[in-house]
Amino acid sequence: MSNADRNTGDKAGEALSNLLREERRFAPPPALAADANVKADAYDRAEADRLGFWAEQARRLDWAVEPQETLDWSTPPFAKWFADGKLNVAYNCVDRHVEAGHGDRVAIHFEGEPGDTRTLTYADLKREVSKAANALTSLGVEAGDRVAIYLPMIPEAVISMLACARIGAPHSVVFGGFSADAVSSRVTDNDARIVITADGGYRRGKPSALKPAIDEALTSCPDVRNVLVVRRTGGDVAWTEGRDIWWHDLVDAQSEEHEPQPFDAEHPLFILYTSGTTGKPKGILHTSGGYLTQASYTHHAVFDLKPETDVYWCTADIGWVTGHSYITYGPLSNGATQVMYEGTPDTPHQGRWWEIVAKYGVTILYTAPTAIRTCMKWGDDIPAKFDLSSLRILGSVGEPINPEAWIWYREHIGAGKTPIVDTWWQTETGAIMISPLPGVTSTKPGSAQRALPGISAKVVDDTATEVGNGGGGYLVLDQPWPSMLRTIWGDDQRFKDTYWSRFEDLYFAGDGAKKDDDGDIWLLGRVDDVMLVSGHNISTTEVESALVSHPKVAESAVVGATDATTGQAIVAFVILRGSASESAELVAELREHVGKVLGPIAKPKRILPVAELPKTRSGKIMRRLLRDVAENRTLGDVTTLTDSSVMDLISSQLPSAP
Ligand code: 6R9
């Protein structure tokens, strides 16, 4: 995204439009297009009557009281969708499928990391969710009370979320890899009185304890009454009598009957914290009817789910919004059969994911660019050993996907034929906003392309003026959408300041974007990550994509470090591919390569080969920490890193700055 780009006389800007010169196009397979759940007419219908379109999508759900009112936008930015309707979210995700005669359909094929498996049909899920709902009620949980969930990727994670939804108790899932501090700050912020956790889970071939983090966190959360503990690993746990309760003691003793009560469409469903780059984590609040409408519709439209025949697998963790919307609420509201995997992709071998795809006949796979690039690094021969012919749609989420990784995904995982849906959205948007439709869109490697039917996204400049085709600027949403966040928990002012103050009446997503000549959207990463080099705005994403397009580079992360002459200087951290070895010649070659692809202005000043990059649990590179390294500062907050030792590794590998 760049001012320079908009200035057509600017050579650097022209060179930086390289990404937009990606000319490969992939039309949908004809059979898929012919049978697609959503066809091109959906765009026109939604365009003609956006609210009518969403009212129609709301009818995908079973309402106890059908809504008459679609949107109340009388006090922006506080939206109410379907406000006079009433529904029970868990009923929509479970019971109604059983009532429709699909009780025997598999809801979850669970694959534990050690190789243990469990199959839950929709009838099983209904029993488990009902028992868990009764258990929570027996602990005094009432509608509106918050429940914190800190679990590994096991079925109880989904069961707990649905049990909370069933009794109207908003859940707050905290990623199982987060520290005790992260748990206590979240529990304190939303005043949860009950925590659901496990003794541990399996990661990288061994049990990894969870309960100790809860015990530590709760020393500063005196109001938590009970901790419900799932036994997963069988490891020893410290026990606080009167507070801690085994799940199998309490839940298994409950009745399998539970009558779901309807709640208002605007009843809070969950709070999920996003860390952002600065400040304390924001508790993003989502409510029931609008959220479920859009999670359900987008899952149906973007993944073209056919519940009778598809086997769907989203590799995200439940602690990320992707796990909420595309493991729990979207797929289950649509009656999907899905795979849930507990562990890491390389345990016990680097082909584990592909083995799982072959074993369950997965037809739809949804994962993140970071995982795709990791698989690329491990080598083409690994997926080649497995039968992946069941796959028919591949999805990507979390970061811009480099064209290089996109093509690899299609070729090596999708046999050169599956559509790829690159889905842009955020914790705050609740559900997918910009994405190709697999039966409609001719896809372009690296572009999320177009707002979904019913969604309006624009790219604007500093003055909120929409840019033309070929222009770049800020991504904004100029119309409310059903699954939009309702506020930041307990802080309406921060909600307004963070998202609605940069531009009047527009939701500012914080991402930079460009429009190509067809008007398709290309995401360029967080605007905080845009570099200003000698007066030119250069996006980290573009320089990273240029580096990854070199055959010897597997992954890269680019930051702008303060520089006396140029304002900011481009510093690139690169992970080399298997056989490439580090040398001054290679670094020079990479600089030249970037110069050739993007133009001399984008040549990194320094290129530092490293073994690992610091990432969040959802696979986003923490450029803030790399900036600290590049500018020789002490590191900021590392609590949301997947592996906090990587920063020590990187620091120890680097020569000090010149
Ligand atoms: C779902 C999720 C949101 C931020 C978002 C953007 C980045 C997500 C993307 C993408 C380019 C995509 N992002 N999907 N960037 N292309 N397909 O990731 O939510 O964790 O809240 O992150 O992720 O920068 O603003 P969340």
C-alpha cells in the first residue's frame, strides 16, 4: 500500500506493483462450478438488496422466534442484527441435525497426537453437550455468566463451547499454549467464575501439562469458584479441594436430557481476546444470531460444503477465531463431518497431516500460509507419498499467502486442480469477508479478490476517498455485517477509538490493500508493518513474497529498522531451504533478486539467515520483535509466541548491527 504507488510518475511505485502483475488465472473446475452451493447470481441479489439477502441467510438457522427486523444501525457503530429474533446456538449446531434424522452422521473424527481416535456422531454430540450443560448449571452457571476454556484440541473443547452456548453463558477460550499471565489477565478482564481445563494434551510426541498454568493463573483470580478438569494425559496434577472437579466425575453423572432455551439474537455468545501490537488484549465480543448467520453462510458458500459427502478439516486451534467460526460454529451449524487433530504436523513424522487426509478422505482442507510454507520447506516428496485425491477445495487464512506458496499448495496438495480460497477476515469480523467463491471465481495466486455477497469492502486513501483500480490504500468496511464485533468487552470507547475513528463512518481493519486492474483486492499486511524508505511506502508482504520467490528461500520476515539516512532501512530475516547454505554470495544474490523483482528501492539493506521466525499461535510473524532485534533493543512482550526460545536463538545467531 503506498502513496508512491498512487503516483503514476513514480518508478519505485511502478516497480512495487509487481504483485499485481501476477497473471496466472485458475478457473473453477466445470463440475464443481455446475454443482456449487453458491453461484454468481448471489452477488447481484445481495447488491440489489443487502439486508434482504442477510434476512434470507438468517433463515438457514432454526429460530424459536423468527426475526422481523434485520438491522438496527440507529446508534452506529453499535449494531443490532435480527434483534427481535430468538434462537439457541447449540440447538442449531447439534439438536436440529439429530431431529432431521442425521443423528448417525459423524460430527467429529478425532485424531489424538499419539494415534488414539474417537468418533462422535451428532447424536453423541447432543448427549455430551447436554450433559456438560447440565454440569455447568449444577455449578451455578447462569445465562450471561462468563466461562473460561483452556483446553487442548480434544472434543471436550467443542463440547464445552457448545455447552456454554446452550445455557447462554458466554465463553472465553484462551489458547492452550498461552502462559499463566495471559490466562489471569483474560479471566480478570471478563470476570469468569468457572474455568474448564485439562491435565494436559499431547504435543510433539509427549504430554504437555496445562493445569499448572491454571493453578498459577488463579492465584491472582480469587473469584474463580470451580475448575473443571478433563483427564487427557493421565499425568499428575496438583488439586485444590473444593475448587477442582474432574470432568468425568461431574459431567458423566449428568442427565443426557437438556432442554435448550432460546436467547435473544443479541445475547453474548463469546469473548475472544486479540493481542494486537500494543496495549492490553482486547476482548472482542460476538453475539448469537448475526454471528451464527454469517459463520454458517460463509462456511456453506466459501467451502461449498455438501454435508452428506464432504469431510472437512480446519487445522486451526480452537483458541483462535478460526477455530471458533470454522471448527465449531460454521461447520456444525451446517451439519458437517469434520476431522479434529490434536497435535503438531510433524509428529511422529512430517507427513502426519497428509496421512490424516488420506485416512479420513478429507475433501476440504483449511489451513494457514505459515503451515503451507513449512510443508514446502520439508519437501515435495513428503505429500507425494500419500493419496490426497479426495481433496476438492483448499483454503487459506491468517496472512497474505505468497503466490509461490499458493502455487505449491495447488500443485502439491491439490494435484494442480483444486480451487484455492484465500479468505480474509479477522477476530473482529467474526467470519470470512473477502474470498473467492470456489464455483464462481477465476482465482489469482496471492489475492483474496472480492468481498463476499452481502459484504462491502473498499480500499481508500488517507482522506477516505476510494482508490481506483490499480491504486493502493487502506482496507475499510463501509457497511455493517451480521457477524461484526459488537464492542470490546467493557470498553465501548476503546471500540470506537480502535476501529471507527481513523475514518468517519468506516470500519478500519488496520490492513493495507491494493486493487488490481480488475478491481480485485490484494492484502498487504498490517499498516503498522508498512515501511517508509527514502520517502517510499513499501509493504513488508511484497518484499517477503519477492524473497520467497527465490528458489533458495523457504520463509522470510521483513521489517523496517530506523536508519539515519533513509528513515527506515529494510531488514530481512530469511529461512533457507533444506540444502542451501548461508554465504555472503547468497545474501548478495538475494538482494539482487529483490531488486530485480521489485525495483532497487526495495532491496533489503541487511539479509539475515536464521533457523526460525517468531510466530504467534495463529502463525503470524511477530515483526515487532524482529524490529526490536534489528534495532538492538530489548525484546517486548513475548507471551503470545508459539515458542519463546526462538528469540534467543535468533539473537544468538546474529552479528550485531553494523
Ligand atoms: C482470521 C484471522 C486478522 C489479521 C487481518 C490480516 C491477517 C487474515 C488474511 C490476512 C491477508 C488473508 N489476515 N487472513 N491477511 N490475507 N487471507 O486471521 O483473524 O487472528 O484476528 O487476524 O490477519 O492482517 O487483519 P486474526
